Amino acid sequence: MNFKFISVVLTILSLMACTSEPTAIRLNPSIIKQSNKVYQDLSANISVSDLRSTYHIVEVLSADEPSTLIGSTSTLSDVLNQQFSNELASQGLTVAEISELALKFNVLRARTFVNQDVLDYRANTIIKLKVKVENPTQTLSKTFTLRATTRGALTANIDELQRDFNLQLSKLIVQVLEDQQLQNFIKG
């Protein structure tokens, strides 16, 4: 009796896992706008490069199956370029193609590893971003790293993974924007 029940439950769980084959994560970090005008009469050239060897966002690791790799609907570098350009502009920095001040954002890591077991999962996210600020006389480099772990019952849900990744990405963006050392260096 118990063996039959357990095998039926496991079969249902397996079928549920197969029906929701993930396709892509939608990158949409949400930043609460701050009205602080940190920069005045300053312009900067902003660039974002994704230096990762592979560009997927999520890797699902299951015991007896090959890894499932999940990409994103838009490139991480495009999303970060848009976010940093908008947020720095809202802080008073003019984004310009040609400027003596250059802000370079290099994505070193950005991945959620999901360890999928039969009855639960654990998702570990790591995002690592190197920021390099150059003016005519000096350069400042600083690396920001964010790590987070979430756990859940049954099978990892793509919507939850997407929400968690975007939340962590938002936190990292805010860390960079609010960093006093970077702000002071940019202001000169």
C-alpha cells in the first residue's frame, strides 16, 4: 500500500517536472528611484561587458540527468547598461558618448545553480561585477559580489528563480550606485 502510494506520487512529480520545461529568464531588475542628485555638471561614458565564458543564467543540476541550462530573453550586458545609464542619470550624471570620465562595468559571474533533489531544491546565486572608473589622471577598480541561497519544496519553479535572480541583481546594482568610494572618485 505505502509503496504504491509513494510510486504514484513520484510519478506525478516527475510528470509535473517534465511539463514545465523552462525556456528563458526575463531580466528585469527593479530599482526604487532615489531623488538624490549626487552628481552635478559631470558627464561620463558608460560601458558594460559580459566577460563570462557562457551566457546562461540558470543551471539546474539533477542527480541522474544532464544539466539544464536556462538563458535570458535579453543580454545581461544590455540590461545592466540600461539600468546603470538610467540610474546614474537620475543621480545627475550626464551619460555621453565622449567624456574624460569612463565607467566600465564588467560582469565576471552571474549564475544561479539549482541542485534539484526528488522532494526539494536549493538555488545558489552568485553575481560578481567589477567596476572600473577612469579619469585623465587616475583609475579606480572595485569588485562587488553578491551571494544568495534559497530553498524550496518539490521542483524549482522558473518564475521563482527569475524573481530571485532579479532581486539579487537589483541589490547589486543598488550597492554599486550607493557606494561612497565610487561616488567620491567620480565627483573628483
